[in-house]
Amino acid sequence: MLSAPTLSGKRYAVYGLARTGLSVLRFLGRSGATAVAWDENAEARDKARAEFPRLALEDFAGLDLGAVEGLVVSPGVPLNRHPLAARAREAGCPVLGDIELFQLARPGLPAHRLAAITGTNGKSTTTALLHHLLAAAGFTARLGGNIGLPILDQPALPAGGVYVLELSSFQIDLCQTLAADVAVWTNLTPDHLDRYDGMEGYAASKARLFAMQRPGAHAVIATDDAWTRAAADAVPAHVQLHRVSATDVALHEQLRWPALQGPHNAQNVACAREAARILGADGVHIEAGLASFPGLAHRMEIVGERHGVRYVNDSKATNPTSVAPALQAFPAIHWILGGRAKTAELDACLPHLGAVKAAYVIGEAGPLFAELLKGRLPVVEAGTLDAAVKAASESASAGETVLLSPACASFDQFRDFEARGLAFRAAVEGLGA
């Protein structure tokens, strides 16, 4: 497992004891560092105490942040408004995440390369696809970051390996020295604006991925929107820039790749294909990998069929822009949406309602979305996911699709989008044959 001997003897404060926080504690222990930890959730504290009986648990409200080497937080902690972040700045205490700790471990690892992928939409598919293309070409690659297992809980790769990390803007915000050999940016659309000073602040967060790169590194940017075009123009001179676009991928090519249909996937392919090429994969293996890619769980994933009705799990679509491709993918849709809204609009979805027969709204955003959609199509205020699946299944006819594509975060009713997708699958299975 990964460790960073340079951290030996140092003391860190770890805030948040879910999956990532626990991986941080394990990493610090292997590195010879000590930690004081806290989580507002008593159950999370109990779980941490069970694994780490000697762990110092202390409410951070009274913690002297000037007495620790750094404050390690989960990406979910809002740095723009959380009092801990402000106190850390005042104390001169660095605020870090698990990805920065991974960077600190890299000098002691066998020779390797790092590919980091970010973007508002498509980054998970692009990350999984790049990992798949590298594996198809015979490279030893490991998936991590915002996808799969926490990277600090994974074993080191042998020499020549490639770490492929999906990074949200929140994770980039918690990095200070992360140096990707290949950094990829898919696109930028409105999202997370409660965390940033408008789109400019959000774009600046993403752009830091390139600012941290070292001379000779590569930047792959899909210049299909104004924000990424501006970012490409501003890439540091010491980084080799590769501009790509969804238009680089022809429709006749996509027909050969069953899990990569549609214009949004054209952009994902353009990014992943160029990154794989830079990392040394040849064209024959890249083409074979594109054809064999199985798709991504929770992204337009067909989870069942009942009485001729198809059920599709698109739980990973957590903002309106990421929902739009799904609304264009099926001919007659019963659309389940809602959760914790990131924006108070559905603008990216509204031009694509032609195939939507009815909407079933759930969660905190249910009333807001109901108002936005009423008058455009029938709306059922279902409240919960189970109720929405039941109502949609009763209304849908053979040949139609029940689509969970929420346009929202999951945190009002579920731990994360994965838990929401699994709950959708369970609700569909509960409908019976």
C-alpha cells in the first residue's frame, strides 16, 4: 500500500471519517505520521474508533490548527464558507485532500505516470475509458480519485504503470503540488456555483490542474465551449497543449463502439483517445478498446426490462447539462428527476422534452422542478424514488423507458449518486417480473 516516509513524525488533523477519511488515516499510519480526527456524525466516529482504537478524536471547534502540519478534509467540505477552512487560513495551516497526499507519496513509488481528468460532465466516462484503453494496450493502469476505491487504499503499481485519476474541482482545490503527466479537461458548464465566485471562479479551479504541471507535461483540452477554449489559450508555456473536439470523432466511427454513442461520448472519446496516444497506446489497441468498452455504471445504464418497459439508471447525471444527452437517447421517456439542486433551473434540458411523456419529481428540488415543468408536460410530485418508480411503471407502456436522470446531487436522500443508482435498481427489481 502507498505511504510517504517524509511524513514520519508529523501530526495532521483529519476532518471527515467516511471512506476517504479512513483511507487517509491508514495512509498516515503507514507513513509514520499521527492524526487527530473528527466527524460531526457519531456513527462515523464510532466506525473510526473501531478500526483505530488509539485514534485521538477531538471536536475541531477547539482544535489549535497552528499545531498540526495540515488539515486534511473530504472534498465535500465547502472551503468558501466552512469555518474550519477560515480558521486554517488564519493559522497558516495548509488544507489538503487525499489526492495531495498521493502526490506526496509519488517520489517513493516505482517509475510511473499520472493522468488526471476533470470537467463538469463526461469526466467519469473519460476516466474509465482511458483506463480501459490503456489496459487494452497492455499497460498496467490503476483507476482512482473521484471514481472507484480511494487511491490511498490501493497498492502501488509496478514500474511503468499509469495512475488514472478522475478529479472534481473540489479535489483540485485541495491540491497544492499535484503534477499530472497528462491532464485532461472535458468541458465546463454551470455547476457547483454555491462553492465558487461565479463561472470564473469555477473555471479557475479547473485551470489549476494545468498550473501545477511540470515542464514537458501534456494538457488535453476539449475546446467545444468558450470556457475550455479560454483555458487552452492560457495553458502555461512549459506544458504541451493538445486541443481536441467532439467533431474529431465521426459518426461512422461511433457506430463501431456500442457503449459510446452520442455527441457527448464523441467528446469523451476525443479526450481519452488523445490521452491514450500520448501515453503510448497505438491506434490498433485504441480502436479495440473503444469497441470493447462496457460503459459506466450509473450512466445511462440499462438495469432491467419489465413488460416491454426499459429501466435506465442515469444517477450520475447530477446537473441539467449532463441530463440532456439521456433525454435525447430514448424515444418515449418517463423521467424521474430531483434531489438536492445545484442550480435553480433546467435550461439545458428544456429543448429536449419532445420525447418525455411525463416527469416524476423527487427530493428537495421536487417542488422547484414541478413548477419549471408544469405546462410543458405532465408532472407527478412523487417525493421519493420508490414512489416515482412505482408511478412511472404504472404509466409506462411497452416500448417506453423509465429513466432516472436526476439533474441533482443525491445528498438529500442518499449517501451519493451510487447509492441512489443502486436504490433505483432495487426498486425496479422490486416491481417483479
